[in-house]
Amino acid sequence: MFEFKPILSTLWHHKASALLIALQLALTLVIVSNTLLIITDRMEKMARPSGMDIENILTVNFLAIPQDYDMAGAVRADLDMLRALPGVVDATHSHQIPLSGSGSANAFQTQPNQETGGEVANYYRTDPHFIESLGLALVTGRNFTETEMQVLAPNEQRQAPVIIVTRQLADKLFPGEDALGKPLYNGDSPMEIIGIVERHLGAWPEWSKAGNVVFFPALRTTQSMNYLVRTESGERDALFKLLADKLAERDSERVIEVNTLSNHMARSYAVDNMMVKVLSTVGAMLGFIVALGIVGLTSFWINQRTKQIGVRRALGATRTNISRYFLVENSLIAATGIALGAAAALIANQYLVRDYSQPVLTLLPLGICALVILLVSLGAALAPALRAANISPATATRSV
Amino acid sequence: MIIYYISLALRSLRSTPILSALMVAAIAVGVGAAMTVLTLNYMMSRNALQHKDNVLYAVQLDSWDPNKANDTANEIPWQLTYQDAQALLRSDIPTRQVAMHRFGFTVEREDSHLRPFVASARVTSRDFFALFDVPFLYGGTWDSAADQAHTQVVVLPKATNDRVFAGENSMGKSITLNGEPFTVVGVIDHWNPAPKVYDLTNSPFADAESLFVPFGLHRQFEIDTWGNDSGWDSGSKSEGYEGFLQSESVWIQYWVELRDGEQKQQYETFLTAYIQGEKAQGRFQRPLKFALSRPSEWLRLNKVLRNDNRVLGWVSLAFLLVCVINGVALLLAKFLRKAPEAGVRRALGASRSALFIQHLIESAAIGVIGGIAGIVVALVGIRTSRHLAMGWIDTVASMDWLMMLAAIGLALFASLLAGFYPAWRISHTNPAIYLKTQ
């Protein structure tokens, strides 16, 4: 009932055009399936929970001007002032800004003076207010106390006796055990895990070990310092300017820069975001261009076969028969293209995985893309095919 | 004759305005997308030190953890320890050599209304400017003594000089860095290599630093790095800042200029002897390994052109290919519709090659118009990419004349490729068929 034989013989007659459409669809499948894979991979990466109250945190960085700056005193006075500001939930100092792409890391082991093994983790020097200031969730154990705070000289290497770690790091170092109360080492002196936070992505979201984080209760009195200030929901932008003014007013012997945590995060993910945007634009344009080609070519074929269609209608073919003819024809072309494209997509993916470390293409996303492309192709052929059905049988009796 | 063909082509394009516009749009979008990506990749793959590629070498020494190789491409740390940099500086084999790293200062000017600001700085030995061919507007580099002992002098780039001294010759004037007075000894002209081949450890497309200060200032200002600093050995021989300087942390970038193979060989012998000497002291416990990389090799080794950029390059070329195939299909339809006209022209004596050329010119017209529109698309694309990248690619997100010409060339090539088969088909139709039904 699908008139395969006449369709195939007509297609053979138009083999060049039919092949061109099939090739376009094949290439489109290769591109779309592989880019969709990259897009979803990047979107998942960007959607990872950071563990923080991202939208309500302001970051302050300042560089002190005098060489003999009293950093410990400045931090105390600044934080007292910031915490007292209306709209501020809490504020802490930190030697690095989360998600900023700049920070420190070290290897941590479960045994003293262990030379190999252990886990590399991002570490923070901060104070007992960091949990509240970042909006982290302490799942077990306790927070630091003020008496545990160590004030270190710029290059002092003294280690903290107590630390807080992320659950990810605790699980990696002590698989299947309760890490609370256990010591970690980086050299010979033990650092006791007194608390575990649910999650924190750390300074580098790009890093393969992002989420391995250690917090030290320490303040190193270097020339430069950061504050992390959490505001009440919706108050962030109003406090942005005020914060800079208040800090400069309290002490002008420094250069201050205020930013938002969401801005740091956007900058860290800029490349991924760009890949997602560029690849989805290319995918959408591809669909459009291929659809255009199909509309153009199907219209052309129908134009060429106006007389033939008229004859068929005169001989008793229904409108549905005529439309169906062109849709089946289009499906045959699309199926050929998709079969070719699926094979090519899998081959192209092997190269992308091997040479450019991109994710592996599985059959499900490939199938979904194939289906979408088939629908686009049929959708593009639909309008001309319906128009063909409107050709009057009378055309058969007229000459050109 | 060609003029006549062009007028025929334009008339033919005007006769099917929608189809022609669609074909032009397809070429424009295809070429625009391809040129956006290719321009960025081309700009990112440039080598600002190409003219000195056979005399400059980045130096790497494998001073890393005896238990574990470093995770760089050649398993040697990108940077050197401070103590090794100081030792290498004592060699007189290289024509020029530079030990350096990134840092930052607060900047003020006494008795001026300038608001204090933070400026990135390069702490470097004096050969930096000559080695990397940095042009001076005023003055020059500092004395070699400044690289050993504490001397508060500074070289300003033009942009900083404009900001602090309103562009005047600031030689001998004082500028306050981290609250301390520094004397300006030189001002360099605009110089901003992209990628920043001399230091790829920070963002390779960042701007060059805003201040240049001597390598002898470390102890006075307890200078650490505004860049990557990695260590593996937590134990240190001494306390405090001195302990940091004498540690196994790698944070100094090192370049040498060696004018020929002989000098390079001498330097390699020197490095081998140096590492062996250090091995005898208990350092450098890994197998003896060092590397001297030319700028072009250095860019490749550091993967300045990321995998993502390469993937985008392939995707955009595949996209252009789809546009070309689409063009073939549409041109075929368009030309075959005009087959009767072609039949008449053949019957009236036009040769096959005349018809072929006429139709190819019609495709070329689509290509040229598409190419010009493609440049506009690419300019918008590059601008958007620059915006999306949030400052990561500012120094490379622009299109030069070469790439604009390339865009038109690519469009022309794509449309001729697309027009070739349809033009051949139409020039080989049998005129008799069309004459019959007329």
C-alpha cells in the first residue's frame, strides 16, 4: 500500500538530489548527537550543587598599602563592623574565594610522614563563622571555637590541631568508616577531624578533585585578605556599595574590591557556558538549514511532477494517497541518511573521546537525536506534500 | 562576455528572490560560524615570539617529588624553585636569560589625586625586555645590581604611565608601590603578546602586567607569587620567608636565549652538571631530566589551544559542509527549473562550457554576497563569544584583515564547490527535450 516500487524508481531517477538530502541528514545527526552529548555533560557540570548560598554572598578582597599593616587588628575590626550591619547574616575571613579559580591545595594522608598516597585537597584558612557565612551544612561533629583560632605570620608553617573537612574527602580517606575524630597528616603532627560539612565545591570547579576540601581555623597575616559576607535573601545588591564604602571609611590604607560569589562562579564556568551556548546555536541553525533544504527540494520535485500528480488524481488517487507518497519518499531518504549518520556519529565520537577527552556517545541519546531529525525532516516535507494534494486532477488534461 | 554572464547571474538571482536569499543566508551562516571559531582558534594559536623561535628556550628542571612524576605534559614542572633560578642566573653561557614571576602591588603617586589601585606586576631579571623584544619609549632596563640587591626601581608600560603620569616622560619620577617609593627607570611602548607565551601558567590570554620590577626585591617585600605555586616537600630547612625561598616549591618561570647549537649544547652540559651537583646534595632525586622548549613547542606543550577549541573547530567545519551540501541541493533545483531556458541557449549556439561558466558565476555571486554577510555574522559571533567568555579571551577576540579576506575566500570556495555539480548538470542537458514542449 505504500507504493514502494514507484517511489524507489523515482528516487533512483533523482538519485543526486535524494543523496544530497540523505547526506545532509547524516551529517546533521553526526554533529547534533555529539554536540548534544557535550552540551548535557557541561550542563550537568554547571548544575552541580556548590553547597553554598551562592545568590546571597558578597566577596571582598583587599590589598593593604603599608608594609607594616596590622592585618590581625584590621580583620577583627572589619568583621565586627560587617557582622553588625543590618541585612548581613554573617561574615568570615578566608585566604581564598570559593569558585574563584585561585586557591591552595595540599596532600593529606591518614598516617604520619606518609610519602605517597593520601588525597589532594583544596584548603581554606578561615574562622568559626565560615559555616554560617557560606551557608554550608555541618552534618556531623562541631564547629571551630574562637580559642582554636591561630594567628600566623606570613610564612609560618604551624599546623592546625583541628580541622573540618567535606564529606567527599572524609569518604575518600576513610571509606566505610566514620571519619569524625580521626587524624589527618601532612607531615608528622596530627590534625583531628572535628566536623564534616555536607559538601563544598572549593576554589576550582574545573578541577577533577573539586569537592575535596579542608578548613583550618587560622588567619595568616599577609598583605592581602578576603572576606565572605552572607546577606539576607535579596539584600545582596543593596549591600554591595555600602560594604565597599564602610570598609574604605573604616580604613583607607588599602585597595578594596567587592564582588558577588555568583559572578566568580559565572567566570569559572564561562568556558562551559560558552560551549553550551555556541553548540546549541549551531544545532538550532543546522536544523533550520536542513529543513530549508528539504522544503526547497520537495517543492521542486512536486513542481516537476505536477502533471504526474494530476494524472494520478484523475485516475482515482485520493489526496491522502498523494501526500502520503511524498511523506513516504521523504521517510525513505531520511532513514537512509539517519542509518549512515548513526554509524558516522559513533565513529566520530571515538575520535572525540580519544583525542579531545569528550564523553562517550551511547545509543539512547543517539536514538533520540535520530528521532528528532526524522521528525524535522517529515515536518519540513509536510507543507509541500499537503500542497501537492491540492493539485487538481484537471491539470492532467492541460499541457504545461 | 564575463560582464554579460554576471548580469545574467544577477538577473537570475533576482527572479527567485526568496530562494536566492535563502541560499545567501545559508552560506552566510555557515561561513560566519566557521569564521567565528576559526578566527578565535587562529588568534589563540599565534606565536608572538615566532621571529625568535630558534633562539629562545623555556627552561624546565625535574626537581619534583621522588615518589611521583609531575602531572604536566612532559612530566617536568612548568616552573622552577627560587633556589634553582638563582643558581641558573649565575651561569654566563646564555646570551640573555630571565627568571621571573607574576606579583602585584598597590599603586599611588605622591601629591596627586590618583586613587590608589592594585596593579599586576612582573618581578623579573633585567634581560626580560631585550629577550622578549619589548620596545622602550623612554629609558631602559635597570642595572644588573638591581637583580641581586634591593633597589626600588620600576619600568612602566605605556598604559600605566598614561594612568599615573598622564603620558609624560616619567623617567626619574617617583611612584609609590605598596607604600614605598620606586623610581621610574623606563617606559615601554604598548606590548601585549597574545597568547602570553612568556607566562602560560596564568590565563594565557590575559593582558601583560602593569608594572615591571627587579628580581632583587624578594626579601625586602617578602614577595610571593600571584600565580601558580606548587610544592611536594612539606619539610623546610629554614623558618619564615627564607624557608619559602629555600623550599622545593616551584613558582619561577625561566627563559634563556641561546644563539646557536653550540651554545645550546654548552648550556645543556651546564644544566646536566648542575643537576648532578644538586643530586650529590640530596636534591633532584628523580632520574636526571630537564627540557629546553622553543616558544612554538612551549605553546603546544601548554595546550594553549584547548580541546574545546579544537572540537568547536571541527563542529564549525562540519556545519559549513552541511551548508555546502544544502547549497548543492538548492542550486540543483534552481538550475534545473531553468533548464528550458538553458535548452534554448544551447540550441541558439551557446557551448556547454559557456553555460557551465555562466552558472558557476551565478554560484560565485551567491558566494561573494554570502561571504560579506558571513563577515558580519562572524563579527557578531566573535563579539558574543568575547562577552560569553567573561574576560578570558579578550586579547584574542578580534578579527584582522587577513581573516576577513579568508572569510570571503571561504565563502567563494564553498559556493563554487556547491555550484560545480549543478552547473555541470545543467550544461549537459539535452536541449531537444525542452524545445519540444515549448
